[in-house]
Amino acid sequence: MTGKQAGNSRKAIGSVQRALDILNLFEGSRTEIGNNEIARLLGMDPSTAAGLVYTLKLNNYLDQNPDTRKYRLGMKLAERASVLLDQIDLRKIATPTLEKVRQWSGESVNLAIRDHKEVVYIERLFGDHSLGIRSELGKRGRLHSTALGKAILANMEAEERRALLSEYEFIPVTPRTITNLTDFVQELERVRSEGYAVDEEENELGGRCLAAPIFDVSGRPVAAVSISVPIQRLPREKIAKYGMKIKEAGLEISRNIGYFQKPT
């Protein structure tokens, strides 16, 4: 250890580091962990782990599944992520493109990021119509039932996507929700092929949503943009037209945050 590293080590607060170690356990397919497992993974006394977990839960950095009693990352982290995204200007950069899509369509346009097995809406521009599909900031949706989630999932690295889906629970949000892994994998193949995802009343009855991924400089899908329309205003024969528009929007935002699309 260098003198500088030793100095940094001496300045580190043990309890804070252990709390951060707990949060860092939640990655990949490990989305819910019990208190005893946390203690075992970190080589920590169970009572110490319980105290740290309680503090994190009290401050909404962890949430507890009432059915399994296991812990998962809490909403406070999504809120902090939203602040971070503000700082790196994703919302600011995306807004002009979102506004162009809203003006073109007159419908609601959304921007969302992935938080493990859910999407979190971090920006939305309401449409011109009094009756429309509206998503509030901070609202969450399931990956498999939303076009936003499909757009992100379909463009993830294959290994990462398989790991996530291997433990994914296909909860029926509406009677139209895809609840079969085989069918869902086929749906993701279609999304990759066409460049945009479609939610056919799978997340909200009466609503049709189209979404496209947003890629960062490394080509990872870090967010997605969508347009939400009541089905009576978006008949099936117009889906391709709207799909190409949202695909263009996703690529425009991607390029504006540094993504370079390789020639095909």
C-alpha cells in the first residue's frame, strides 16, 4: 500500500464503507438479498448487518419485499440517479428531441432509465389532448410490460440480458401482458430487428406505446424514449410510421450524448 493509499484508508469511515458494501451487493441477477446472506457475503456479524440494513431501509436506500422479507434497492437511489442524470445533462440534452416528437404527434413523450427489473420515468412531456396516456416523473414500470423496458432489454449484451431474464418474474400487468419467457424472447428479437418496441395494451389497457433505445458512447442502452397514445388515435396501420419517428428520436439523443453508430 502506498503512503497515499494508506492515508486514504485511514480517512475512510468503517460503518459508511460497510453500508456502501451492502448496496454494492445488488448487481446483475442478485436483486433481492436476505439479512443473513448479506452478513455471509460480507463476512459481517449478523447483528451489525441488520443494523446497517435497517438504517438504509429507514432512509429508503433499501426496500423490503413483504412476501420474501428480503431486501432490494430502494427508490432513494432512483432519485439520486435522477439527480446524477441532471448533472450529466441527459434530460437537458434529450428535451429538444422530445419536444420535436411531441409537436409532430401531439401526444405524450417519455424518457426513462432502467433500475434493475423496472424502468423509471425521468422526464415526460404531455400531449395536446385532454385525454391521453400520462406517466408521472419517478413512476416505475415493469421491463416486460412497457415498450421502454423492451427497447432497453432488447439491446443489452446477450449475456447480461440472459442473466436478468433467468430470474425474471413475468407478472401480468394487464390481460395483454406477455407472461411467457419464450414469447418474450421472440418479442425482443423483433424489437432488435425493427429498432423500436411496441406495447400493445400490455402495461395499460387502452394505451399503445412505442419506444426506442438511447445508447451511450460505449454503445450500451442507458435509457429509452417513448411515445404514448390511446389506441383509438393510433391504428395499427400507423404503427410503423410512429415507430420510425421514435427510432429516429432515440438515435438523435444517442448521438447527442456521444454515441457513434457504426456503418452497416
